[in-house]
Amino acid sequence: MSKRITDYKNGEQMSLEAVIKLSDYRLAKNGKHFLSLVFEDKSGQIPGKYWDASEQDANDFKVGAIVQLDGKRDLYQGKPQVTIARLGVIDPNTVDMSRFVQTAPEKRSDMENEFEDVFLQITNGAWNRIVRYLFKKFHEQFFTSPAAKSNHHDFQGGLAFHTLSMVRLAEKISDQYAQVNRALLIAGACLHDLGKVIELLGNLGIEYTFEGNMIGHITIVDEEITLAAKELDIKLDSEDMILLRHMVLSHHGLLEYGSPERPKLLEAEILHDIDVLDASINMISKALDKTDPGNFSERIFGMDNRSFYKHS
Amino acid sequence: MSKRITDYKNGEQMSLEAVIKLSDYRLAKNGKHFLSLVFEDKSGQIPGKYWDASEQDANDFKVGAIVQLDGKRDLYQGKPQVTIARLGVIDPNTVDMSRFVQTAPEKRSDMENEFEDVFLQITNGAWNRIVRYLFKKFHEQFFTSPAAKSNHHDFQGGLAFHTLSMVRLAEKISDQYAQVNRALLIAGACLHDLGKVIELLGNLGIEYTFEGNMIGHITIVDEEITLAAKELDIKLDSEDMILLRHMVLSHHGLLEYGSPERPKLLEAEILHDIDVLDASINMISKALDKTDPGNFSERIFGMDNRSFYKHS
Amino acid sequence: MSKRITDYKNGEQMSLEAVIKLSDYRLAKNGKHFLSLVFEDKSGQIPGKYWDASEQDANDFKVGAIVQLDGKRDLYQGKPQVTIARLGVIDPNTVDMSRFVQTAPEKRSDMENEFEDVFLQITNGAWNRIVRYLFKKFHEQFFTSPAAKSNHHDFQGGLAFHTLSMVRLAEKISDQYAQVNRALLIAGACLHDLGKVIELLGNLGIEYTFEGNMIGHITIVDEEITLAAKELDIKLDSEDMILLRHMVLSHHGLLEYGSPERPKLLEAEILHDIDVLDASINMISKALDKTDPGNFSERIFGMDNRSFYKHS
Amino acid sequence: MSKRITDYKNGEQMSLEAVIKLSDYRLAKNGKHFLSLVFEDKSGQIPGKYWDASEQDANDFKVGAIVQLDGKRDLYQGKPQVTIARLGVIDPNTVDMSRFVQTAPEKRSDMENEFEDVFLQITNGAWNRIVRYLFKKFHEQFFTSPAAKSNHHDFQGGLAFHTLSMVRLAEKISDQYAQVNRALLIAGACLHDLGKVIELLGNLGIEYTFEGNMIGHITIVDEEITLAAKELDIKLDSEDMILLRHMVLSHHGLLEYGSPERPKLLEAEILHDIDVLDASINMISKALDKTDPGNFSERIFGMDNRSFYKHS
Amino acid sequence: MSKRITDYKNGEQMSLEAVIKLSDYRLAKNGKHFLSLVFEDKSGQIPGKYWDASEQDANDFKVGAIVQLDGKRDLYQGKPQVTIARLGVIDPNTVDMSRFVQTAPEKRSDMENEFEDVFLQITNGAWNRIVRYLFKKFHEQFFTSPAAKSNHHDFQGGLAFHTLSMVRLAEKISDQYAQVNRALLIAGACLHDLGKVIELLGNLGIEYTFEGNMIGHITIVDEEITLAAKELDIKLDSEDMILLRHMVLSHHGLLEYGSPERPKLLEAEILHDIDVLDASINMISKALDKTDPGNFSERIFGMDNRSFYKHS
Amino acid sequence: MSKRITDYKNGEQMSLEAVIKLSDYRLAKNGKHFLSLVFEDKSGQIPGKYWDASEQDANDFKVGAIVQLDGKRDLYQGKPQVTIARLGVIDPNTVDMSRFVQTAPEKRSDMENEFEDVFLQITNGAWNRIVRYLFKKFHEQFFTSPAAKSNHHDFQGGLAFHTLSMVRLAEKISDQYAQVNRALLIAGACLHDLGKVIELLGNLGIEYTFEGNMIGHITIVDEEITLAAKELDIKLDSEDMILLRHMVLSHHGLLEYGSPERPKLLEAEILHDIDVLDASINMISKALDKTDPGNFSERIFGMDNRSFYKHS
């Protein structure tokens, strides 16, 4: 198999297929235009500049295009970039798309199977029916969506993978603390971010949808639960339904993080805490993956701009 | 007509019918029990203590009970209270309930008529149908609910009156600023607090419902709009529906005030501003009504605990 | 009449007279100098770069200079700019200055007349005399000053126009809420930003004066009221004068926005609220004017950096 | 075995031995003194007032005294209290002290054994030696100290129990996330609150020591690590020692919570997160234990004064 | 000379003349009224309750009344109070008022003399004339006013004493740092709190005046400087006058502390810092004066509610 | 003596020896590399760009290198920079290093002597021994270290100079306020920043050490005091030692500024206040030194980004 982006060393000549993740057409100080590009394949990303770009170039090399990239791996302010020698568009139908798309580190079918087992632990009838109904309705999107625009789990299947990680934490905590309502915690974990299938669009360049921007994924999933309850003829003002909606509405923990209510259930507080925990571990690990031992990572926006140290 | 609570002067003997607004059974330092009560009629409120109260008394004189109150109007730490001489329960069926319930300063039928004219200004089909559908569904509650537990418009019909005041401001602002979308602003004003018909309960002692406490009126009205759209077969992800939902979701202005999204429409920003304006005027005026000219009012919780001065 | 800045379409050759609004002499990466310029006429603004600029050029093309501009309208990172072909200074005495200066959307004489009617509503003697005295003293500056350095109403006559908008809102609110002291609210609206005639300088490039920077317009207008009272022999410690000074001192609402006192009068609270309302409407509308339907505006600094959506 | 505090029902006559947890000598409004007391045994607490108390009574019934309490269980503002009929001091040597002291829900010997297994997982020599050295030095205090003055784990052995809960979470997270350094995370969990053996004093009425008040448990444990390294001849400025000190210094997460450094290690971030998680679960569960199903708990100070709902 | 309030020990019979500093007429739980009083003489204060108080008593024993107090010094919740045996009003004309009024710890004439020397260091003509003009205009009030309602320097002459302490710090800092403009720093120190002569009223019970409440001492002194400049024919917009006004306007340091401008001069920053320093030292020392060695003081409101430790 | 960096005027040819303070190897828009450099000698700094830099150049002209610089002093966006004509490395052994290093404005030997007198004022045995022990242990570093990475006192000897300035303020305040414990305040001033000898590294380009980054200077000095007490056999939990540690731990004043405890001693509060005062004076003066009279300084990061005005 041919080499991928992160397989190249500094100073080495690169020649590979990649997808364009970001593309920005800019005017240089000398009055000419260039394209500021980011290339991506499954292994990772590398930025590069395409000089003396025409408007046609800007059109060809847009976000999502598959390209043949030739150039040299360089360092620019301590970060890798490619000095582009030649760049050409490739017909997407002639290539194996799975080569370019970063995906969850576990197989989709394994995750699908594990979720089937997860549902069995939701022993409350109303919650079980709502969760199964919505997972059926959004099955395909759930297993292909990212969990965020950037920051953490920002890849194809990221939503399913993040959700599964949280379910696993939920199971362990339910084991350790007998007072926890396992069914409620797991149902909440399953649904908490499901609104992102409507909030976010695309996996070769993730964007907010208009609905995501104006309504937000927390309200979107609450609306979907509301419609599901109507459809399944479950009373919206039953305690079961109020608790389930509260779980997803409060999972950001604080009003200033977009939750219209703060957690008022033990399980809601735990759901918020493990969401923070799994996201933090993912963000820090992603940054440390790109850091050499004995060094500090780049600053992580989602972690209050902190740098983290990698043990030597 | 007999005298009402606020008609009595200091030192005067009181004898009147009232409703019990608050009732708290407490142990005195001397080991005996007393009831800390607040009496209310349409004119206003007065607190009083009922000494040596038995458990039976606590049961009789509970929130919502109609009583015959005899005593003397006194001052305690500068605030009026009644020194109770005699207190007896009255059969609510023998009295004119309208005597006790504080209501909106405008007649319900006038408000109902004015709203009919208001709906005519909502010239967008989707918005008009949603507003009419929900005003029909919650008609009775809308014209009897308060707009808040305390703070502002905390009386029967307060929700309709507050909504109408905001609609009038919305009309005036649409007149003055040609760039405003009148139909959207008025539709938003009509719906913004409608969730309070589910969030709040009662008008002789207002309480949050369980659903109100766990879900909140902002999300509740959004869910009702969602169900209405389903019922009326209007697409939820149409621009019209996204804008309307955004209006109600963002009307608290800041995330920390419970809006899951900040205003991103000119009309949403205005809706938030006139909500603050009408609520502030109501809160300050309520406090100044109880203040003598040339003095400062009591501190107003909803206005960051400020005192306001009444011109002499 | 010849075309103005905003009349040109993308890709079109421009040839017009304009005033230089901003001018910054910078060193390019290639060691040569260029001028980063912003051109303005009554219709709006457009930026452009002047390459290989000498120190003489920097001197000629400074802020406030009238120039003949030839070039091509281009897009740079999605925003219009002019690629300059030729630039020449024009003798300001040979051109009609009114062509360049952005002004209030209402005629000065109309505004002057309306203010005469406004003063009649200030039915308190002390307030009426103070307002008339200060409007006479600063008449010319009041009708030519901007209301801000940037953000909102940042054009010639902006101060008078913003003040008049607020007076109109004040009138409407006094109509709707009977408890409002109309004379006080209108007097406060008239004076609240008058200190800006001293705080801000110029209308072809607005800057803070030294006094504006070190003292601030809130204190400046308070000082002017103090001197006016002395001149008119009105007692400074009378209730009338204390209330009027409080109106202007508290109109920013919060200490952290520069008001040394928070509002303690119903009318002071309203004055603050309508100041926010009119400024917000102006800022959002200005941004939406430059936005295509169905898109989000640029981020607005004065609105906590939010983007606003323009209905499609 | 005789009945304990929480075994009694409302209205029932109580007769039992208890320890005085709080005692406050106050002047009643009638000019006489009373004692405001809180009684405790292993099952829980109940408050009560002792009327007409002499100075001798205040001396006898002080914090830590063992008493024979006779009275009636009552409700006061919805909370249980005892109306004291008779109160007498008991010689502590004649009673089984274990009856009064609330202790960790697991046996000390079991916890001691489990910690031995825990230490085996600290596979770094420096960390292992430091942890073993300090656990030996403070062995007795560690297994008898509370983990806090109030809020969470405020009972004998609370520190060991809270530490063990965190170690168990640390183990589970190390299992789930392969990138975590298990030895470092567990060493940090073991030491993070060890300074509390010096910061807090007593278990029948927990108080801050002078050193705890002026220095704080975070700095205290850092000092103990410093001295231990000196004693064990481990270089303080080695990476191992810097990482270990950083773990304990940063475990409060934010500077405003008393950590002089924010977490800069993946393991330090996790340590902070699971500290919050275990403390939250303990605080909420403690409050829900005292709450009837279908009700909200009392407000919890350590959870931003929120009430939590107990499923019906 | 007879004994003063702080000369008595616990349990001792008290018999002395005092002034009533605070008086609150309250209803006891038993339905009777009492007066909650605070007595003061030059040595300090002691609280006490007067039981079964009639309305006449409330009228007699009001704030500012001189009384003969007989009773016993007691401890209530660890704080001294007097159990009143007998209380009678004394004709103020028959007593030496200086006995009751707490005053600055330095003689007024000494302070007056020192200020004369201070003025000589203000070597700028404009500043010197303004300072001398205002110190002449408010001479009597300046040497009798307190510097605050409570918190710090809340006694007769407190304003002069606080001002002088700050001038002394200003001199020392000007000595140590050659770059400081001594004349400006001292002029600012002299004037910074002068507005308090109008803001605060009385020294037997200090209250805010209406003008103080609505305008604030910072703006008041700025207005006085404005009028003085007019009177002395010094141009208000000269650099000298702008700097001087800036000094007093910015001396609270932050907008949220009531300064309409933040310090923009080295001397303005220093003025703010030494204001904080002198006020802190005064507040802490006042609290430590009432604290026994080896103990913590009561919480100090003006120091973020912290307790301070007194060395043993 | 030859001219130094700040001796040159605009437009003048420069030829001098300097040290490289900052060096950044960057890619220009034209695809070539350049070095962004800052040159420094004892008189001050000047930036400059070195075009068409090879990797060898980047290696030669690194931070700390001594160079012969020829070029022309220019203005770039209003700030001086040098247009480099020629740049060559110089053997550091051939030059007088004292020419390049900015140092404290007082002679080291004078400061050393003054500290000897200072120690005499620490009349408490424990404090005196600890201070002398640590000043002996870190003598050389203390007199050569900077007090900060940038902001204030960021030069060789800056730590000693800042410490001495604070001691002088501490002496003056102890003179003026009799209640201050002079020995404790001075001991605290001596030790408060001593941890910086370990936290910061280098004086030709100051960096945080790994230990400084992960532990922080406040904890570092506390650890050193702990070890010193052990060495000198002074009990760590004696009041003397607790007070001294509290002084250094709390000197940042607020938790959010990195102090694990807020000041709880009068002397600790003063220590914090004079630390702020001396640092502010140093930062503002440094900025004003580079400002022409009648102008505002550049914004100062450490002063909340404010500009300060320099009197004309």
C-alpha cells in the first residue's frame, strides 16, 4: 500500500492522493493570488500553499476535492507543511474513498452490535422504546456523523464512537455506585448528542446546518423525543418522559454552556461529568499524538487554551 | 362595598375577608407553634402571625383558604402587618371569589378582542397558523395564568397582559423602524412566554409544575410549536419554522438566563429588549406603588436588588 | 450624477471621487512600503492597497484627503476591495464636500424643527431651561457630531439622529405607560449623549479628544449641566437638578459600562433600555445592509461579536 | 439492639444515647438562654433545642459529649427535630463509642487490604516509594480522618473511602483508555487529599487546624512529598518528582478552587474530573437519602445550591 | 474620669453615659416589642436589647440620643453585649459631647498645620489654587466628616485623617520613585474623597445624603472642581485641569467600583493603590483591635468577608 | 565609547555590537525564508528582519548570539526597527559581555550591603535563620535572576532589585503604621519571589524551567522553606513557621492569581499590595520611557492592556 500523509519524514518527497479539507483563496502582498490548503487522508493532515492560483484553480481545488499531491515535506514555524510541486484533480469515482476519510477507531459493525446489547440495559419501557425509535430513525446518520465541528471526535463515526465511550463509562459507574439508575443513565448517554445528526453536515469539511446554527443540537434532540413520544403514544408529561427530556436538556451542565436547565438528577449530573471526561481525554490525546515525548503540546482551544505535557 | 386590605391606615382596626397567600407553621422560641401568614385580596397583601397555633389551625389556615380576618394594622420594622385578633375560615362557595384574586388591569374580553386584531398583522401563513393553533389550544389558560411566580405580572391574567404590552411595544417599534419584520416580531411576542401555561400552576399561590421545573417554559413552548407544525403539516426545517422557533428560544437574550441560543435575528434581539423593558417597568412600578413620594422603594430582587426613588 | 462606491459591481472598473477614511503606511514582506487605505463617500466604504508607496505618498494620501480613485472592484476573502490603478489628490475647494460625508438619513432642518416640539414636552421649568441652554450652547456641534467613533450612528449628524430616535421611543413609552414622568424621560433623552460634542472630534475620521479620553462624555455632560445651573442660577442640590444629573450619569446602566451610578429612577432605567434598543437596531441594521438575503452578516463587535441572519 | 436516631418515626417518643455534634448557647427573645444542639449516632443526625439552659448546661452539653436523650420526634418547617424532655451526660467510658461515630460504609481492614493491591499497580519506583512512605507515616490518621469538614465524606474513615473510590474509578478509566499512565494516575489518586490528615481535626465535630487554615491541604501534601523525597534521597527536580507533585498541586482543576497550577497532564486532568465526579455522587446521594421519592432534596451547598429530584 | 464602654470586663456591672448609634424597634415572637440598640462612646461600642419597649421608648431612645445606661456586661454568641437594667435619656446640653464621639487619633490642629505644609508641595499653579480654594470652601466639613458610612475611617475627622495618611504615603513614594510627579500625586490625594463632605451626613449615625446616593462622591468632587475652575478663571480643557479631574475620577481603579474612567496616568494608578492600602490597613486593624491574640477576627465585609489572624 | 541601540536617531546608519534576544525562522509569502530578530544591548532593544535566510543563518543567529549589526534605523508602523545591511557573528570571548546585558539600575554590591542591614530588622529568630539560610543557598542566582519573563523587572538582577524596592516600601509602611509587625513583613518581602531563581532560566532570553512551569515559584519557595526548616531543625507546625509560609503562599492576593490561600494576616495583605504597587510602577515607567511627552504609551499587557499618558 502506498505511503500516507503521516508516513513521510521531514525533507522527504511526497507523492500521494489526498482530499482537500480546507481551501482559502487569498491575495498575496505582491498582488497575486494563492490557495491556502489543508490536505487530509485517513492518517492525518498537512497544510500547504498553492502559489499564483487562478480563479479556475480555486474552483478545482475546493473543499472535498480528491487530488494527486506531489511536493516536499517541510517545517514552517516548527509545524509540518508541504511545499507543493504539482497538484492535480482526480475523479473521485476512480479511487477508494475509504482511503481519505478519517473514521472511528472501532469497526462500525462492532459498534452496531454493542449498541444492541446496550439497549437491553434500558429496562424502562418508555425509555427503551424512545431510544430504539430514534436510533432506527437516524441509524445511518448516527454511524457516519462526527460528534463535533472540530475539538473532539470530529471524524466520520465520531458521534457513534463518542456515544459508545460514554455508555461504557456509564456502565462502569453504574457498577461501582449502586444508587445510580442504570437504565436512565444509559438512555441519556445514548440520546444526549443525537441532535448532532441534524446540527452538523458533512464529514469532508464539517459545517453547522442552518437549523443547527439557529436551534442547536440540545433543542433538536428534545424536539425529536417529543415527536417520538407523540408517535409512540407515550404521554409527554409522564414522569418517565420528563426525566428523559431533562437528561438531554441538562447535559451541558451549565446554562452558559447552552443547557436551558442545570442537572437536577443524580444521573443527569453524572451524564454531564462523563461527557466532559470523555471529550477532555479525546482532545488531550489528539494533541499529545502530535507531540514528541518530553515536550508540551500545542495549545488546545477546547481546554481553555492549555498546553499539555507528554511524559518523556 | 366593604374596605379592602390597602384601604386601612396604620393603627386602624381591620375586619375583612381575604385569601391566605402564604402559610408557614413554625415553632416559636418558647416551644409553642405559630402560623406565619400572608393575607391577600384584590387590593394587595398584608402579613400577620397567628400565635399558639394547633396542628388543626395549620390545616385550616392553609394556602388558598378564604378567611374572615379581624385585627389591627401595625408597623413591624417599618412594614405594615396585622396583629390578628380573630381568624375564621369561610366557605368559599358563599363568597365572590373575584374579590380576592388580583387580576390584570384590563378586561379579559377587551384583551381577547385586541389579540384578534393582533393576529391580522401576522401576515406569514405558517406563523399565523401556528399562533392561532396554539392560542386556541391554550386559550383558557393563557387568559388566566400569571406571567411569573413572583417578580412581575404575578397575578391572574398576568401572562395575557404582559404579552399584550409587549405586542403594543412591538407594533410601535415596527412603526418607527421600517426595516423590522412586523409579522415575525409580533408572532414571537405572542408566543414567547406561552410555555408558562404549563410551567406555572395556580393563581392563589403560584408554583412551578414538575414539568416547569425540569424542562422550563422556553423548551416547553418550543415543543408545542413542534407538535403544532406536525399537526398542521408545516415542515419543521423550513426557514419560516426555524425563524419562529429561534424567536422563542433566544428571547432571554443570554445563555445564562436560560436561552439555549443567543438572538441571531434583528427581531429576536428586539423581542428580548422589549421583554426586559416591559418586565422592568412592571417591577419598578409595583414597588413604587407601595412607596411614599420622596422615598426609596424596598429593594427589588428582579432588578439586582436596587431601590428606586419616587419623585416628591 | 456619477456613480458612487456602492453602485459598482464586482469586476467593474471604478472611477470616482472619494475621501480617505483610514490610511496606514506599512512595510511589505518584500521590504517595500505600501498604504493600506479605506475610501468613503456618502454611499459607503471600500478598502484598497496602494503599492510601492513613498513617504510623499503617505503624506498626500492621509486621512481626510479628497482623491480621484481609478481601479477595479475585486473580492478579497469574500469582502469587496478596490485594486488601485491610479490615485490622485484633489483640491477640496473644487469639489462638493457633501458628496463624501455620510450623514443622518433625515434632513437637519427637519430634525431641528422636531426638537423645538420636543422641548415643549419638558414641562418642568428647571429641566426645560437647562436643556434649552445647552442645546443653544452646542447647537452647531450637536447637529454635526457623530454619536460614536464606530459601532453605531458614526456619521455626521449621527448624534442628533440617535437622540431624536430615542426621544421618539421615549414619547411612545410615555404614551403606553401612564406612570412615566414624560418631561424627565425626554429631558434625559435630549441630554444623555450631549457630552459627545466634546468627547469626539471630526467626521472624516472620528477620534477621541484628549478630554474625551481622560474624562468621558458622561462626566463631561454632567459638568456642563453643573455650569449651566450656576449660569441660570438654579440650585444644584435641588431635587430637580439631582434627578436630571442622575438621568445622564446612570444611562449606561451598569458601572462596568462607565456609569458612576446605576439607575435608581423608573425613567433612568427606561432611558438606559431605549439607548440599548436604538443602538442595537442601528448596529444590526448597518450590518444587514451589507448582507445578502439568506446569509449571516459579518460579526458585530458591539453586539458581543454575534452574526445576524438576514431573512431570505 | 436499641433503636437509633433514624429508626424513629414522626410523633414517636425517643430514648437513646447520642453524641453532641453541634452546640450553640443562645439568648432567646424572652431574655433567657437556650442551647441549639445537634445529636448524632451512627445512623444519622437530629437537631433539638434545650430551653432555659444555664451556663453549666452549656458546659456539660458541649460538642463531643455523650448524652442520654429522651424526647419526642417532631417536624419543624418540614424537617425532623427532637422536642427534648430530658437530657443527661453519660460517662464516655461506660459506652461503646462505635455506636455514635458515623464511619465509612466499608470495613477498614478490607480497605487496608485493597490499598496493598493498589500500590502494586504503581510500577514507577519513585512514585511507589513516595506513596508507601507517606501511607506508612500517616497510616492511622488516613484511615480515621474525614475527607471534608462537611459537604462530602465528612465522617470517620471518609478520607480513605473517598480515596479508594477514586482509585477504583482510576483503574476503570485506565482499563478503558489505553493512553493513560495507570501508575501515575493511581499514585496521584492515592496522595491527592492526604494533606487532610493535617488540615482537619477530629471526627466528633470536624474543624480546620490552624495549619490547615493558613496553608491548606494541597500545599501540605506537597511539603510532605518534598520531605519524603529528601528522606528517600530521590531528586526533587527529576521528571518523576515534578510530575507527581504536579498531580496533587493541580487536582482542584482551577486556580480559583485553590490549585496553584491548572492540570497540564492528561492524568492530572482525569484526576480532577474523577475527584469532582466522586464528590458529586456522594453529596447528591447523601441528600437523596434524606428525601422521599417523588420529591426534591434540600438545597446542596457544594452543588451550587441546587435541589435534586428523587425518582418516584 | 469615669469608665468607658471598653473599660468594663465580662460580668461586670456597667454604669455610664453613651450615645445611641443604632436603634431598631422590633416585634418579639411573644407579641411584645423590644428595641435592638447599639451604644457608643469614644472608646467603642456595645449592643443591648431593651425589652417590652413602648412606642414612646422607641421615640426616646432613637439614634443620636444621649443616655444613662446601667446594666451588666455579658457574652452572647461569643460577643459582648449589655443586659440592660435601666436606661434613661439625658439632656445633651448637660454633657460634654466630646465624650461620645469617636474621633481621629490625631489632633485636628496638628492635621490642619500639616496640610499647610502639604499644600507647599503642590508646585503647579492651577492645582495649588484649586486645592486651596476647595479646602477653604469645605474647611469645617473636611475636618469633621467621616471617610465612609462604615468599613473604614467611619468616625468624626475620619476624612481628614484618611486623606492625611494617603498624603504621607504619597510623599514617601515620591521620595522612592523619582519618576513620580509629586505635585500631581499630592493634589490628587488631597481632593480624591473631598466629595464625601456632601455625600455623607452626620457623625452620630452616618447616612448618605440624597445627593450622595444619586450622584456619588466621585462626580460631586468633579463638579466642585469644575465650578472652582470657573470661579478662578482656569481653563477647564487645559491639560492641567484634565489631569487633575482624571486623578479624582479614576481613583476607584475599576469601572465596577464606580470610577467612570480607569487610571491612565502613573500618578492615578498610584493614587488608587495607596487608597486601597490605607483603607485595608484601617479595616484590618479595626477588626484586630477587637480580637484576642492567637485568634481570628470577625469577618470583614470590606475585605471580601475574610477573617484575619492576630499573632499570639 | 561607541554608540548603543537607543543612541541612534531615525534614518541614521547603525553599526554596533548586540546580543540576539529573539529569533524566529519564518517562511515569507514569496516562498523564501527570513529571520525575525530582536537585538538588545544594555540601552534597550530594536527589531529587524534578515531576508533570504538559510538554515545555516537560522543556526548562527540564534537567541543569545553576539553579533555585529550594520543597517539603518527606520520606522515601521510607528515603531523603530533596523533595516539590516550586514549581520555577522562575533566570538563572545572577544567582547565585554556587560555591554549587552541589561541590569538593575543599582550596583550589585550596594544591594548586597543593603540586604545585610535589612536582615538585622528581622528580629524573630526562626524567620531570621530561614531568610539567611535561603539567601546564602541561592545567593548567586538571587542577584543575577530576573523577576519575570517579561512585564516587569525582566533583566539581570531584576529579582534582587524588585525585592529591595519592596523591602524599602515595607520599611516605610512599618514606620507609618505602628501596628505592623516589621520583622514579618520584611521577612515575607525578602522571600516572596525567591522561587523565581528556580522558576526562570537565563537572562539573554528568559524562559520558564520545566519545574517552574509545572510547580510554580510560589510552591517552589514554600518547598525550600520546608527543607530549610528541616535542615535548621525548626518545627514546621510552629506558629512562626506557619505565618512565614502563609506570607509567601498568599502574596498573589487572589486564588485566580495563583495563591493557594488568600491573605489572612495584616502583613500578608500589605505584602500583596506593595507587590502590586512596585510592579505597576515598574511596568508603567518602562512604557513611558519609550513614549514622547504629550502622548499615550503603547498598551501594557500586564496593566489590563491600558495605555498611559505622559505629561507634556
